Amino acid sequence: MKVELMEEIENHLQGIYGEVGSEVLNKFERLIEHWVKKEWAKPAPLTEENTYLITYGDSIYEPGQDTLPTLHHFLKEEVGETITDVHLLPMFPYTSDDGFSVMDYRNIHPDLGEWEDIHQFSKDYRLMFDFVANHMSQSSEWFQKYLENDPLYKKFFIPKDEDFDWRNVVRPRTSPLYHEYKAHDEVKTAWTTFSKDQVDLNFENPDVLIQMTEILLSYAYQGGTSIRLDAIGFIWKESGTICIHLPQAHAIIQLWNTVINAFQPNTQIITETNVPHEENISYFGDGKNEANMVYQFTLPPLVLYSFMKHDAKKLTEWAKTINKVSDEATYFNFLASHDGIGMRPTEGLLSDNEKQELVDQVKANGGEVSYKSNPDGSQSVYELNINYSEALKNKNEDITEEDEVHKMLAAHSILLSVIGVPAIYYHSLLGSKNDKEGMERSGIPRRINREKLMIDTIREELHTNSRRSKIFKGLQTMIKLRKEEGAFSPYARQEVMDLDSRLFALKRIHPDSCEEVFFVVNTSREEVEVTLPFRGKDLFLNKKVEGTILLPCYGYTWIKKEEGI
């Protein structure tokens, strides 16, 4: 294996750097030799049974206790096997951005626990680790050595270069692109895509790539059956370009795909690029050689828009463009996450006025809006910061608890039906609301949807708080039903259907078993008659149906085609 793998690695390195010297190849060979000696796990392929939960390692806590065992215990006790995969957001020592300014990639944050807790967790749930590959904390050992002029780290970061043309650089923030840092008797500079505390690594230096490849392999070996590549589109910089999605960034992911598959096949490499759809799906590569899944960033704002307007036409037209990628690559579908609802993916899909309607609704419901800088010096909306269930509420319309619950479940029926793998944020699963106090206390808009929950309190509220209980049980019911249907395989194709503009509808068809499920959801408050494409079984009501059905306000259903029709 080693000889063939090294040949592939050399080809990837040539795609990144051009010709590479023997020193770089020898370093990669030593890296490969180290990991070849290990005994690797063999994760199973993804199926319709897989549903991810997105959470922090300390989202559920017990005072005075390490949080990873607490979260693990809570999930086993309350969620059980409904969820198969747990995405643990950055679990390493950090200095800011709730974990995304990593100080040390190799150790678990002491408040969360230790690697043994991860190993125990992985016995019950497949785990997804966050790999914050683009940047690290200014307090990290690597950056401190850079400031100290340590020759080994001199080229690990990117100082300001007056000859570098950065006028076209795409920014996700309004902060400066470069920051200054005191270093003994001098001031040093560094490229900072996101903040002063998040300093970009210099992948133009092969030693950085080697170090990061070693870390990636260690994550897979330590139990990561999925690896999320955070902000991966920004990892390569080139003068005069937009410095995002450059060919070298894709080549690095292809290298990592090759290396991971050599040691642990079926490990999912997942790219996180909050950008317009066509840019986002470029990370599939040829469908086999790059990301196994890409975040489906367009889904959250379009689902929200559909329920706000009681009109699914925009969602339907976009969804018609979403097709099967390959037998190895698919979409990572979500509605809410630790971040806000990204607005860049709506470019070309929603007009400025339509985007403003979303902004106005979010602000009316207690949320905030974050902005980004554009190359021309202007600013535009980057994301909407709000709990997803709160974002869905139409003022003076959805005024009862039942409205909120039905609308939240209806939105998630879309998430659980479209092609790909569903991922549910912990505050969505647990029926939470805006954490206004946390946002105002911290001054960080994203904190509105990052509240930490004490285990005894949330355990009780799941049974006594009717809103939490209804959303939690409703989502569990849907997920359990979904698991039983091969038509919901991540790789089963979908056919989006034009029905009433108030409806979003599609069929999922498994290519081998020919199982077929019809899904339809009513985005309006009116009862709508639906003509069924075939007779079959209503999976929610467990009864046979044919002809037409009536969908109530925010109603949804799955109809499994009767065999032999």
C-alpha cells in the first residue's frame, strides 16, 4: 500500500506546489510509515439510518463535572438510538469564537474531559470532529514561536506583503485582513481572515501541510468517522485573486481524501463553505475524489423564506437542480447550526427585497444580523443570528404554541426528506428559544443560539415543558420512521414535483430496491388538497391512502408506494 499511496501523494503535491523536492517527499513518507503501523477502525457506509446531531461538547453540563461524559450520558438516556452520529464542535483548548480559535489541535479542552471520554463516546455514537484547518489562535504555541522568530515556524503564517494585491479578496467579516502583533522589540503582522485572534496558517509552506495532515489522520484514528473541514475554502492565498476556492485548496482536500481513504475507508470528509450554491458544490470534485459531503447552505434560508411567504416556489425551483452526486458523495443537510442562517447562498435565488424581508422578520423576532465586507468597500448581510424556531414565526399569525410546534416540525420534514444526510442542531431537537440574555451579556450575536443547558433542568423540561416535549418527540418520531425506509438512502435519487405553490413535494426512489416514497409539506396556514402520484401507505398514520388527501396548516406526510403498482 505504501508505495502506491506515496505515488498518489506525490501527484497531489505536484498539483499543489508544482515540483516538490525529496525532503518534502521524505517527510510525507515518514508520516505514512507511522500510521501504517496502526490498527484502524472500519466504519460502515452511510445509509438512511444515519442522522447527525450538531452540538458542543459542553452543550449539556453538570456543575463541577467534565462535560463530555455528561453529554454522552444525556444522549444515551434521552435520545437513545434516534441519533447515530454526533458532531462535536471544536473540543480543543481555545481562546475565542466558542472553540474556533484553537490553541492546541492535539488535546481535549480540560473542561470537557480527555481523549478517553471521546473513546467511550464513540462506542455508542459515530463521532464527527471539527478540523479548524484554516487558522489557529494567536496564543497557540505555533504562533508564539512565529513571533519569537523560531526558524521552524518562520513560514507557518502569512505576514503582510506590500506587493501582494489583496483588493479582490472575499471576506466573511468586516474586521481588518491583517493585524499587528507585538514580538519583543518589533511588531509583526499576520493574515487574519476572521479575527485578530484567528491567524491564518500558510499552506504554501509544505511543512504546514504535513503537520495538518498528521492531525487529520490522528482525528480519524481517535474515533472521528466524519471530519468537518471548517472554512476550508480560504486556505490558499494568491495575489490578485479572490483568495477563496483556489485550485490549490481543492488539491489539498483531494490529498486528504486519498490519505484518509487509504487508512480508514468510509470516513466522511465534509467541507464547510458558506458561499453561493455553485461555489459550494465545487467541493465534490468529480464526485469521488474530494468531499464526501458538502454543507447544504442554501436549504436553511429557502425553507425559512417558504414558510414566511407561505409559498414554496423558490425552494421548489432550486431543489430541481439538486441531484444525486455519486455513490460516494452527497449533501450534509441542516436548518440550524452553531452559526447563523447564511445569506450568501441566496445570491441569485432571492432578490434584495426578498432578502430584506427575511432580515426584517428575524429582527422582529428578536434576532440579529451579521455583515461582511465586500471588495468594493461596501457591506452586505452575511448571516441571520436567531434560533431557527423563532425565525420561523410570522408576527400576528403564528401566535399559539401549536403553531410554533407544527411549523418547526414541518420545516424539519423537509430536512429529513431531501437527498442527503440530515443533521439537527441540539437546540432544534430540544425545542429551545432565543437566548437573548446570553447574546446581550456576551455582545456576540451568534450566542443567541448557543445556550448551555444544565442536564437536570433540560431532562425535566423535556417532560414538563410542552413546547420542548412536542418538538422533541415529533422529531424523534420522524427520524425513527425515516430509518426504516430505503428510499431515504443518502444516495437515493429525488424527483421534485410541481404541485400547488403552497406545497413542497418530491419523490425519493431507491435505485436497487425501487422503493419509492412521496413527500409533501404544506407551507401555508390553509388546508390544501393534494393529488397523490400513487396509492400507498401513509407512514405517519399507518394506513392505506389513494386518490387525494387534505393537508392541514403546516401539514406533511410520507406516502410509501404500494408494491406492484
